[in-house]
Amino acid sequence: MNDHGPDEEKAAFTQLAILKQEHGDLDASLSAVLAQPMPDQLLAMRLKKKKLALRDQIVCLEGRLTPDIIA
């Protein structure tokens, strides 16, 4: 990791794992909502929005954890 200590790096990887788990849980919830005979479109939209926000956090954190490679 960039200029961070091993404890901070470990915490970041832990946070990343938590975010990925939450993202997967939201995906499962969204699938369950959409599988209903008459899905709640408002709930589906809210779940999609939360899922996208989590994805943004995951991408940001992964970017901080990935070393810069100068080509």
C-alpha cells in the first residue's frame, strides 16, 4: 500500500471485505424483491442506489490499496 502502516492497510482490507459482503447482500435482497410477482419498484430503486453507492466505495478503496504503476 502507498505510505500507510501495516495496521492501516489491514484495516482497509477488512473494510473492503465488509463492503463487498454488504454489496453481495444487497444484490441478493434486490434479486428477491424483483422475483416477487409484483415487485416493489420503489424498494428496488432504493436497493439499486445503495448498491451503486457501495460499489463506488469499493472502487475507491481498491484504488487506494492498489499500488500506482507507472507505465
